Amino acid sequence: MSTAPGSSVALRDFVLADEAAVVDLLQRAFGSWPRALPGAGGPDFFRWKHFDCPFGRSVAIVAEERGQIIGFVARLPWSMQLGGRPVTAIRGVDLAVDPAWRRRGVSLALMQAVLEREPASIALTWNNPNRLSRGGLLQVGRRRPLSLPRFATLGRGPTHTLRGALCRRAPKGAVRAPSAAHVLSDAAFVSRLLGELPVRASRLETARSVSYLRWRYGHFETYHAIRIGEHPHEHGLAIFRLRRRRSFSFYDVCELLATGDRVARELLAGVKRSAPADILCCLFPSRLQAARCGVLGQLGAIELTVRPGPAYEGLPAEPARRRSWGLSLGDLELL
């Protein structure tokens, strides 16, 4: 146990008995939690995220004042690859401080404490911060944020999109695509597809496996999937969810796993046919790749912060550059 400098706040490792208090803290700190996945239960989501990840359990610390938990920080081990070479990484996933204790050094003390527990095998740490955590992350050695563009295209014709926005209508009808859990239950198909995907020699990617994809998308009903696999060496899988923000409805394509551009375009067309939505969003490794798949526009960007770890030397990529990353939208949302 340690103490935050200049205060009576004690820092210690998270234990299972803290779960209810930490979930309550997260919900108070963010208004609702998880915010990006309506319908997910707080305790269920917490256990899925911090205990069940195939890369390992999170490293978590609480801040306590007179027996009350007022802060929480957690980081998940995150297996990555670069040109087929394994890269051991860790990512920040939760940082919350009771609103009554903000701007009193608690978040900075939590981040410094979790850094002290960082294994020597870590090549880099990364996360996509919110507005509350961005400043503190830069104070503990993260490099300046870089932005990953979110590419977008119309999900249906402009007339329908404008009409839906003006009328503020929610998408009608069920998604006409099987659940991601159902598609991912075919382990032979998914394993074969992962083995045939092109290797990106210069981009950091999540080390995908059948177990990872099932953990990430098979637990929640909100995810659906489109698959292609009738012809040899032409396999593909798109995992997506339908959401609404303000006046627009979106297909968020969380994973676009395709053996070629033609397959990718076919998958995106299948997503569009599955339900009415205004805009399709996806991440691509480059603007050229997005254009090859028929996605020509951009809708904002997702911020990433990165810090070299103890095993950073010898990593054949520069993580501070956008071109070194090949993450998917699903890598970044929710977590």
C-alpha cells in the first residue's frame, strides 16, 4: 500500500471485494458506464473486461480514503503483432476519480502507481483517452496524441439520410444478419480466415485469434456479422453493430477481415443491406486502402496516446507515427 503525495489517500491493489464499489464509482464518474454499449450491465461488463480477456487479467489499483474507494485505474495486457512478430503491450482501459476528489492529484498518483507495476517485457503502452484522462497521461510520459482517421461513407442514399436526420427517426426493423457469436462459433472458418489474411509488415495490430474474437464480440448481443467463404482463398468476415447518435444512425464496422479488396467491398455491401442506417464507419490502415474498398470520406478521428515501455528498444516501428498502426474500430471502442 502507498499514499498519494500530500494527502490521506491510500493506494492499493484491487481485490475482488472491491468490485461493487468500483462499478459504482465508474458509474458516478462517467454518468453511466459503460457509455458506449447501451444495455450492458455494469458488473457483467466489468467482469468481462477485467477478468475474462484472453490476454490476461487487468492490473488494477484503487485509491481509498477512510475506507471509501474514490479512484480506480486499470490496464489490460494486450498482445500485438508487427509483421507476424509478437509485441507485448499493455493498454489503459479505465481511469476514474470520484467527482468530489478531482483536481486533487488522485488520478496522477494512480497513474504513477500503475506504472511502477509495469513488467520489464512491455514494449509499449497505449490507450485512446477521454477528455478527463488526456492531461494526466501526458504528465506521466505519454507522447503527444496521434489521430487515427475514422473513414465513412453513406449507408444509403443522401435523400434517405437527410430525411431520417430531419425526422429524427430511429432505424426500423431488426438487423438481418446473424449474431457475431453465432458466426464465431465456426472455429474452423475463423481460424482458416485468420491464417490467410495478408501480413502488414510495418503496422502494429492486435494479435487476433478465435478466442480473442469470441471474447471481444461474442459476449454481447449488439454485435452482428457477415461472412464470405465459398471460394478458396476468398474468405472474409465483417463484425459490426448498429447505433444511433443524435439524428443519425450508424453501422460501426468493428472488424473487416478480408483476403482481398473485392471481398472487403462485398462485406461492406452486405453490412449495408442488413439494416437501414445513414452512415457506415470503419478504420483502415491507410486512406488508399479505404478508397480501394469504396470508402472515400472521413468522419472525425480517434485519439491515441503511446509511451515506450522497458522493452521498446529494437521494436521495428515508430509508434508515435500514425502509419505504424493498423488497429480496427473494435480495438478502440468500449475499452
